Amino acid sequence: MPTPQTSQPAKIGQSGAMCMMMMSGKPQLRGLLQSSIKRNLIIAIGTSIVAGITFKTLVGDARKKKYLEFYKNYDIDKEFNEMRNKGVFSSCAPDS
């Protein structure tokens, strides 16, 4: 009993692949590195700008606000006297 040939599905598969190759156009043979570097550079610069702005708004502004709030009530002379009385400074004698 002869075996049936299965060349017809292979031709359909091959023609489908050939059709996909023809639809995609010619491959880029020159300047591929330059175009990929250009695309990646644009993506990297855009991503870094977005990340910088996001970090500034979420972290930097909140940090500035906390520093301003801290230094509104900060008394440097009071802090110095507390550290001097605890004996932190060797050049200043603590108050008795």
C-alpha cells in the first residue's frame, strides 16, 4: 500500500511564510546599528527624563517640605548647649 504524500501542506506552510516575508518588506542591510542606537538613545533619554521628573515630584519636593518644617522650629543655640552639657565637645566645658 503506497503512503500518501504530504507535500501539499508543506507547500501551503511555505507559501504562507513566503507571503509573510514579502509583506514585511526588504530587510535593512545598511545602517542597522546606527538606527538601533538612535532608537535606543531616544528611548533611554525619554525614560530618564520621565524618571527624573517623577523622582523630583515624589521624593525631592517631600524632602524639601520636611527640611523646611524642621528648620522652622530648630534652635541652634539650644542644640549646642544640650550637646555641650552632655560632654560631646572636648573644647567646651559643660555647665555645672
